[in-house]
Amino acid sequence: MMSELPLDQVRTLLAVVDEGTFDAAAGVLRLTPSAVSQRVKALEQRTGRVLLMRTKPVRPTESGEVVVRFARQLARLERDARTALGMAGPDGPTPLSIAVNSDSLATWFLPALRRVPEELDLCYELRREDQDHTAALLREGLVMAAVTSSPEAVTGCSVRRLGRMRYLPVASPGFADRWLERRAGTALRELIGDAPVIGFDRRDHLQDTFVRRLGLGARASTRRHLVPTSEGFVNAVAAGMGWGMVPEVQAEPLLEDGRLVRLTPDRTVVVPLYWQQWKLDSPALAAVADAVAAEAAEALHGDRPD
């Protein structure tokens, strides 16, 4: 097995992963699909590993993830070096890929990016994913940084605590009257198991966590609507489709104007958030990390008791 990794082959593999197909990568690289395929095969022969799963879109294997991370880090360092040398970048603004959960994206994360100095000339590729799964995108080399619920660093990454998002169990007044206050003196835990519930997607377990804390079974009601946007989720709860766990910052104005009511006065679900990023000496990545941490310090709960 040869030890050298030819950079043209490494960059070709990254293009295939980013574009999803050999044909699309060929268009970006201005090569023929056959030439792209030959480069990837040559890299696989050189490493002695299968690097891509030939699906649609293609996916890197575990070995391919290592090469993809190397390729993306190399591109980041090359851009930083050109900037430091005062060389005009031929590719325009610098792309930066970040994984972030939907609730953060809808509330505090975009204001964080506005803190980043404009002279860095960054373009963001934001990948929306549940906070319990954003670290997987880091591991696969698909993003350079992520907002995640995991305090355990992905290999080759550093971790910084951001704070905690607090979620409130809420519903519309009409929904609460119909489903959760039907029998005077009946405890919420005895009613909520039958009440329709809103979930973000099939991997959203916040509502189930709340139900378990009431002392019930493992899941909330099977009457479950899935609404896969943060704003749509809140609107569905306010419209009376079901109850749900809504970020406090989104719930507060609706509670104040009477469109929502809390199901319990004191129970919440708190999700810790962390910033993970590649360990690169990159001014652009460092500036984004500092901006995210500064905004999170103002927008999220710290370590004080809830």
C-alpha cells in the first residue's frame, strides 16, 4: 500500500461526497464522469480500502470519512493560508459547514452568525439535524462544526459548553380544556396518555421524556402528529392539534397573549448544548466559535437551577 495521498484524488473524493453523484462531481470539477471514477478507484487502490458506498447519493465508508475529513480540513487550511498571505481567493467567499438543531436555528443561532466580522467573507452551509445526531455529521466529515447535545468530543474535535435550552409542556387553551381537564380532580398523568401530541420527527423524544417524568410509560400518545420545522411545530401546538414541548423563548410570547397554556407550572425538560469543532488553527472557525459562544451566553440558560 502506498503511503502518499495524491491531493487531486483526495479533492475528487470530497467533490463526489459533497455533490452526491459522480456525474455531479464531474460537472463541478470540469472532468468527465469516467475521469472522476478513475480517480476515486485509484485512491481506493492506493489506500487499500473501499472509500465510497455507491448509493444515490453516495456515502463515505468509515475509511472514506477519514479521507473526507482530511480533504475538508486541507481545503480550510489552504484558504486560511491564502488569506494570511494576502492572496486573492479564486473561489470567492469561504464556505463553512455547520450542523445545528432546528430549535437553535429558529431562535438564537442566526443572531450568533451576525456577530462574525464581515471582513472574513464567509458563506455558511447549515445542515439542520437533531441535536442528538449532529455529532454524527462531524464524525463523517460532512461539517466542520456542530451544535450538539453530546459533551463527548468527536475524534479530532474540541468541545465548548454553550448552555441549556429549556422546553415547556404547553397546549392551546381549547385543547387543554378538551383533553386534559375533562374530569375534575383527575391528574395530568392520567389524561395525557390519550391526548394527541406533536413531535418534530420520529427521532424527537422530548415529549416522551416529559411523559416518563410524570411516571407513565415509555412514550406519549400514539395520536402523534409530526411537524418537521420549529416554527411549524409551535404553530401546530398553538392551533390545537396537540400538546408539545416548546422552547421557552418561543413559548413565552404565546403564553403572555393567551394562545398557549402550560400543562404544569414547574415541570420542564432541559437540553444541554455544546459546540464541537475540528481542531484546526483556523481564524475563520475560531471567529465563528467565539460568536456562537457569546450569543449562547446571552440566549441560553447557564448552570443555575431551573
